[in-house]
Amino acid sequence: MFARYRKTAPTAQPVKPVEAVPSRYETHQAARPASASTRARPDKPVAARPGDQDRMAQRLQRMNAIKSDLHKRLLENLNLSALEHASEAELRTEITTIVAEALGEMDVVLNSEERATLNKELYFEVMGLGPLEPLLQDDTVNDILVNGPKQVFVEREGKLVLTDVTFRDERHLMRIIDKIVSAVGRRVDESNPYVDARLADGSRFNAMVPPVAVDGSLVSIRKFKKEKLSVDDLIRYGAFSEEMALYLEAAVATRLNVIVSGGTGSGKTTTLNALSSFIGHEERILTIEDTAELQLQQVHVGRMESRPANMEGKGAVTQRDCLRNALRMRPDRIVVGETRGEEVIDMLQAMNTGHDGSMTTIHANSARDGISRLENMVAMAGLEMPLRAVRSQIGSAVNLIVQVSRLQDGTRRMVSITEITGMEGDIITMQEIFRFERTGLEPNGTILGHFTGTGLRSHYSVRFQRWGYDLPASIYDEVKARR
């Protein structure tokens, strides 16, 4: 059956049962108090007897040994070159057939549920990323964080949750890491113990392996969102208010230079995607990123992605290289996914020399911190400029800083919109137009609050009017309570 996907291989010897040794994860789970259980587990778990735990551990150990042997058999029996032309249904059927034959030879009896689980996991091992594949297919998961072979966390709704997903051992985890990095022409080993890569679906991948990673390889995957959240979606989810959306539409449409500031995982890229929806389709936009994540919907978009050096240390293309070249490509707007180094100089010059309406993101905890970070990045680039000249460059280039934050309850909100109004002496002056005001905390940890104007009229109101965006003065009014 499906002989073209199989090749002749010697029959493997049956696997002998292995003595049960509780894993770190199982020991950790047994020691955890009931209050630390995740929401997916029952409210009142029934404590297992010691004998039951031993049998469960022994069963798990034996299933892992069976799975390891079956995976070897699949690699020996499947014609990998022919799999490129096989459909998923055909391959699943072929794997099911090979597994059934192997289990018969090994004299192993499994129930239908165990067989289905085994077949699915083996399919993921051959064609996917093993234990990580179900998490990659789960749309509720935003981040996957692996701390060694026995501990895998995921982020759901802004909260980190420990999963029951494990790898057999460090070699199993390393095999999955090698599978990912080899697909993009990179390598990771003791001499090169860390790597950045991008999965086939666009998800960001980072790994650090021993000896740098002490307790086992560390892996982090930031999943790529297939569906872009619109401005209406973000308003509905409470990321910002309708008044803030009106203001941001006017700011982007009238070509103000915008910086989205925030911490890791605060939603900077999501916010940048939403703001880009206000750009007209008649404009030429060039995007520059370390990892291509932006999902602009305009007609005229040119996308660029930096490239690290090869194994010989050559061939690197930095964001600054891309940005310098972009200035020669007649862009109306330049969008940099994240400014984090010496490319800040070219970004500020672009904003000051006819590329109004450009946007980027930076890591900072507030608008004032964002200005300080821009100054530090200019200094890190080795450009010897007086501090006043640097601040003057920033003050004339940047018009708006949008601050986003992930709050302690896991929600992501636009906590501040601040305008840069110029300079007074050596100080960059700014005024906050909108902010998120916290009013309390519910017993379940949910943060209470509302979005409000500060009562200050926009410094760019005249510019808005000239471009046809006559915003009502009421949107800037201070709100005292939740609407």
C-alpha cells in the first residue's frame, strides 16, 4: 500500500520495557499545590496513590521508548524524497500502516485512543516540529517558551501557563532545533550556541543551546499572527478608545512621524500594523525589519528583511544597510519594524528629509524614556555630536510617541499618546494628549480603568484642519469615569 513512499529496510528488534524513572516535570507536578494548577485542570484534582503514579510514569516511559523506536523505523522505511509529492492524507495513511506493522512485530497492544495519539505524534515528528507542532497550530497560543526538554510554557491571553508537553530528552529537543535552523541555512552547536531564525509561517524563532544554556536548550517562538487585527478590533478589545483612534487617523494621514514605544510583548507590532491602515493606497511604502512581521494592506509596499552573517562571518545585511538603500528607492514613507541600534541615525535623517509619515518602534517604558533611548542609540553608533544637536535632531524628526504596555492582568493597552512640541533650551518639550487612567483592581486581578483626554488641545490641530481633519475639541476633554 502506497509503496512509492516506502523503501526496504531491515526489521528492527522489539523494544524492551525500560525501568520507570520519574521525569523532572512529573516530580515538579506532583509537588505543586492545587492552587498552582492551571485553568485547564479540574478545580479539585484527585490525588493519585503512589502506586498509580509509578504505573503512570512507567507507562509514559515505555510509550516514549516505543515512539522513539517507531520514529527510527519511519525514517528507515519512508522514501523521504517522494514525500514532497504526497498529500497529507496519503502520508498519514502510510504512517498508520507502518506503525500497525511495527506494533505487531513488537507485540505491543494499544487501545484506539493511544494508537491515534501515537500516529498523530509520529506524523508531527516526520513532517512537523514534533511536540511543538500542536502548540504552533493552536491559535490561542501567542508565545512558546521551552526551558529544557521537560518544561514548555505557552502564553495565552497575556498569561504564561506550564503545559504538559515534553521532549524525550535533550537529544530530541536538539533534533527539533536542528530541523528548524537547517531549513533556513543556519546551524547551532557548541561553537555557535545561539541562533535567530524564522519558521515557514513567519513565526520568530530563537534558540540557545548548551553549554551556554545550563539546564538544557532554551527556545522561544513568537507566533506569527495570520489575521491582522484592525483598528475596530483593537477598540472592541479595549486597546484604545474611539477618540484616540480618530486622533491617530488624523496624525498618520497628515504624515506625522510616529514612534510606537513599549516593552517586550506589549503589542508594538500589532499597533504599528493598525496605524498603517490609515496610510493611503496611493503612497509608496518601504518596510525594513529584522524578521518580517508587518502585514500592510496597501497596494504599493516594498518589504525588506535584514540578514545575519554566514558561517564564515560574511554576507551580513543590517537594517542600516537596508535603510540607506531604501532612501534611494523613492519611498513616500519608511516603516522600520524596530529601531534598536545605529540605524536610528538614518531613520531620524529620513524623517527630517522629506519622508514625513515614517514610523518605527522602540523598546522604552514611557515617552520620556523613549527620547532618552533614541539619544543612547545615537551615542552607541559612535557619532560624536553635541547632546543639544542630537536632541534638536530628535525634536524636529519625531512628532508623536504612542506608548503601549502589557498590564499585570495580561491585557495590552495604549497607555499614552504624547506629542513632541519642540525644544526649550536643551530640553525636548512634549505634551500628553491621551492616557489610560487606572481606577482600581478587581479581586480576580482585572485592572479597572478608562481612557481619557488630558484637556490639552493638539499641537498639530492647525495641520489637521489644513489636511481636512477637523477634529472636535471634545475628544481632548478629560473623562472622570468609565463610559
